[in-house]
Amino acid sequence: MTDAEIPELAEIFAPRTIGPTLIVEGFGAKLAVERGQLVIHDGFGPHRRTDKLSRIERRVERIIVTAVNGHVSIDAMRWCRDVGISVIMLDLAGDVIMTSERPWRDGRVHRAQALGNADAVRYIMERKLSGQYEVSGNAKVKDQLIRLRDAEDLSQISAIESKAGRYYWAGMKGTQVQFRDEVPEHWKVFRSRYSPLQSAGKTPRRAVAPFNAMLNLAYSIGYAEARLACHAVGLDTELGLLHRPKEANKTHSMALDLVEVARPYVDQMILNVVAGKTFTRHDFGETMDGQCTVGSPLDREIIERAHEAVREPIAEAAEDVVHILSESSDTQIPKRTPLTSRNAKRSAKCRG
């Protein structure tokens, strides 16, 4: 592959402005510590770039690695942990490989999780359905939101969520995705969240069209943020209240619970992107089996916007869920707010 074949490389790997989310991409990426600083190398071929972070640097909150290959040193991971930067790694399909975190462990919270709590599940679903109604304005979604308030157990809540979801996505059917190039016809319009590549049940994984590919990438960022939030507030990522593990070492079901709160924020963000862009053929790729993937530099934009969209709702939800679980516990659990600092803000307001 030559520079002539990819004239956009110089633009894709141009020097960047350091913000809260730093994305490491390309080939032969490297994170290492040199002379006390974190050094990030990424890029492609002659288009390489190097960024350095000092220990007093506080702009960066997340380093998200999407590079095809490379390495991260033990010193670099320790450096990131010590200064409070979390590292997220995604594979080529946009799925989460790993997240780094500094966990807060509280057996009392884990015990309350294991016992289950319909109020916590209802809280998660109320936030999700409220968000879906705000995005769609669909009266049928609002009807399910009203019904949710009278739901007494998990099965009723799940049934209401499922019905609301059908109404919600049916309302988006026909959303146009504009291209300036010739692309497959099924890329140009949103038809369904289900993927024909998934033979085992109707699921949205392995998207075959750009709208779903962008949604899946953004949801992966939400999932990673939810895992980090679980560890920060003391939730066990494996003890879901709504979701249940289907395979060993595959999904963190409590993180999936929290992602539900953030999904409408992601949906609105993707709708805004689709409404404001005319895409090119190079914005997306297609694997041998027909799976659609988000290409560079569009993937960078989706990741950055997703991180901004999900951070606050997931932080609030993680803390609120722990507080609801704490109220049902037979032992007193302090109501911490490490992600939003709401306790400190309330104290400062009272003092003022």
C-alpha cells in the first residue's frame, strides 16, 4: 500500500490537539515511559506522530487504543494508573478487548447485587425509556414508560423494555445515510438493528450497514465506560441485575445494565452525525463475510463523540444504582459519589 493509494494518510495522522480522549491508531503503535513521561507513538508508514504526557498533565482522561498492532509496556500501564488515566483497547471490529481501572471493592455492595433489586432495574429502564422517548417522540414508547412504573418484577420490566424497543427502532426505519460515492444499496438506509450474519438469535452484532456499524462502535465505548464506572463505585461487573452471563469470560453483565442508560444518548449522537454528513466509500470497510466496519478518521470522531455522550449518564447511573442497592442492604453502606463528586458539591452548596 503506497501513499498514492491513500492520499488521506497525512491528514489522518496529522499532529493532534490533546483533549480528554486520546486515540492511538494505525500500525506499530507504542505506549512507553521515557524520562518520566508517557510517550505515545502511532501512525502509518512515513506518517508517524509522537505525543508526550507529563505526570502533571490532567487533560487526558482516557487513552483508547484502536491500532492494528504494536505494544504497551508495563511501565506505561502503571504510569497511566498512577496519574488516573484509564486505558481502553478495541479490536478491529470495535469490540472491547480490555479496560484498565483502579477498582473500589465493597463486599456489601456485591452482596446486595447478588440478591437482586427490582427498584434498581426499574431505575435503569426508566432512564432508558425516558431517553428513547426524548429521542423519538414516539407515543408508544411513552405508553411503555408509564406501564413500567407499575411493573413488579424483572420479567414484567423485561417485557416492557422489549416492546418499547420494537416501537423505538421501528420509528427509525427508513433513516437515510447519504453517500457521495457508489455504495451497496443496503448501506444507504437503516432497516433494522438485527444482523443477518448472526445465526444464533436476532442480535445487532456484526453490523452489515454503516448506521448500525457506527452505533455498535459507540456502544462499545459506552460498555468500556460502564466497566470502568462499575469498578469506581464498587459494583461487580459480572453480577448483572437485568442481564445474565451467557458465556464464561465473554461479557460483564452489570456493565451491560449500565450501558442501557446511555444508549439513547448514543442514538441521538449518531442521528446527528448522519443528518450532518455526506459520507464517502472510504469511511467504511467491509470484511469478507459482509460485516461493515467504521474506517479512519470517521472512527476517531465516533469514539470521541461517544465518550463525551456517555460519560455523564453512566457516571450518574452507576452511583445511583449503588445508592438504591445500599438502601436495600441490611448493613449500612456509605453513599459515595466518586464519579460525579455530587456529595462534595452538595456540601459546598450548603456551606455557601
